[in-house]
Amino acid sequence: MPRRDCKGLFLEDVKEDLQLKELYEAGKDFLFLLDRGYPRKGSLELVGSRYQLDRLHRDLLHRGVFSKRESTLRKEKLLPIERIRGANVALDGYNVIITLESALKGLPLIHANDGVIRDIAGVSSRYKISKTTEGALGLIFNLLHNLEPIYTLILLDSPISLSGVFATNLREIMKERQINGDALAVKVPERYLKDFDGIVATSDSALINQSRQVVDMAGYIIKEIIKCEWLISFKNLL
């Protein structure tokens, strides 16, 4: 059975090592620089050195803190998950799946100040299907079955090993669950997703910037179904 909380590795091996108050202070400094137009990479390096942050803490800031302008623009695109009912929805496949797998494994998760929940797994190019994948897919397909979008498209990055086989498996599950749609492995999913005529499910920053309507499907499942209690939150850092 998949884990139904966000404890495990995060609580036992990470939380005690994180200086959350200091990390939040670093986040405020990082935001200050971003809001004044300083380059993101240089600002992160400066703040990381100032607070002597290791790679994990810098990744948390990088994926969790964005300028007020950028955060506001993204929030304007975010829709409630219920909006996919009766609509066309396209999933940024590995993005949604890996985020949910991170939650089920108890790995660190961030509630960013742009309103989106992200993981810091960093395994996209090396992704392999695991026992946790089944649990993540079950959560996704249960949600899709309940909300009944008109059409569901799941796109996977074809350069990732066995993506074509994975897409075939997803199509079979969709057929079994009577979910109208398709699953495809394509070279650059972002090219299709940014122009998709419907709602895009992703937490990818660049794709949110390029899309018209977005849902944070993984974030909804993490908060409302898995009911994760241990999120590193920057959501009020504005």
C-alpha cells in the first residue's frame, strides 16, 4: 500500500537537519533581490553564501521562491482542480508522477510562493518506474475518473528510457478506467503543452509561464488526498 502521509525520510533524515527559520530568512533576502531585478542565479549564489546553505537548501530556495511579479502572474493562471470537469486536460506526465512519488516516499516538498507544490527529486532524466509509481498512478487515475474531463492527454518525454512502453501501459489503464484520451511519448512535451487547447497539469515553472490555464494536479492530491503535513512553505513569502 502506498504511504498516506509525508513522514518517513523527510521527518527522519531531513527535517532535523533543516534550519527552517534561517531558510525562511534566506528566502526573504532572495525575494528582495529578485524583486529588484537582480539575476536569479547570481542572487541564489549570493544568498547561499551569506547563509552558508548547502545544495539541498539552495534547491529549496530555487524551486520555492520567485519574484512577486512572477508569482502573481502564475497565480492568475492557476485554476481549482474542479475546473477540469468537462474540459480538455493535458498532463505533463513525468512532472506530475514524480512529484506524487516524492510525496509517497516522504521526500522533501515545497509549497512555493507562486502557489504551486514542487519536489526537489531531480530525477527526470534518470527516471525509472518503481513500486511507488503504481501508487502515484492510482491517485491520478482516481482523480480523473471522479472529475471526468472530456479528454485527457498524458505526455511523456521520449528521451527518457522506456517512455514508449510506459505510454502504452498508460493507454491501457485509461481504457480500463474508461477515461477518454491518450498517452504519448514525444521528444519535447513542452512544445505540445504550451499550445494545448485546454488546461495543463504541471508544476514546471517555465511551462506555467507559457500556458494559458494551469492546474497543480499533484499539489491538489498531496494536500487533499494524501494530506501531506510536512511541506516546506514559502507560500506567504510575498
